[in-house]
Amino acid sequence: MLSDSTINLITQFSAERDWSKFHTSENLAKSICIEASELLECYQWGPEARNNDTEHVHEELADVLIYCVMMADKLNCDLDDIIMDKLGKNRLKYPIAKSYGNSEKYRDL
């Protein structure tokens, strides 16, 4: 879990550099996708990270999470609240009895 102190460090890091003015919702959404693509690139040629480079995987995952925290801050939403809300919706779409061990989309269950 991300602690409040970690979230505060992320926002402080950006504020100290006066980067917030560049962090529109659109730019942050783009950055999340770009960093997620860089994470995916680690697995481009197989199911394991290239050269078992877990440090690089961790760095790319951290970049994705940092941008997600920044976007949540920009949109004034509480990460716990939006995650709990989405999990509640997913529980309804994916009941255990139908989805256990099944990777089908909810509409195909």
C-alpha cells in the first residue's frame, strides 16, 4: 500500500520543481500510458523480464504508480475510495461462482 507519507513525497517532489503546471489530466494520462508501455517493453520477447532485470521492472512500475498518484491528486480523488468503489463494482460483475479460475470477460461468463 502507498502510505500518506509516500504520496506526500510525490506531490512535494513535483511542487519543488514547479512541474505541477505541466500536469494536466491529459498529460498525466498520456504519461501513465507511456510508462506502462515501458514496463511492458521489459517483457517484449517473453514471459520473463529481459535479462531478469527486476530493477528495471521496479523502476518502470514505480513510474506508472507515481503518475497515477499525481493524476489522483490532480483530480482531487482519494485513491482508497476509487479503488474500493471499483472493487465493489467488480465483485458484482465477477461473482466467485462464475469467475473462479476463469479469465473470461464478465459479459461472457
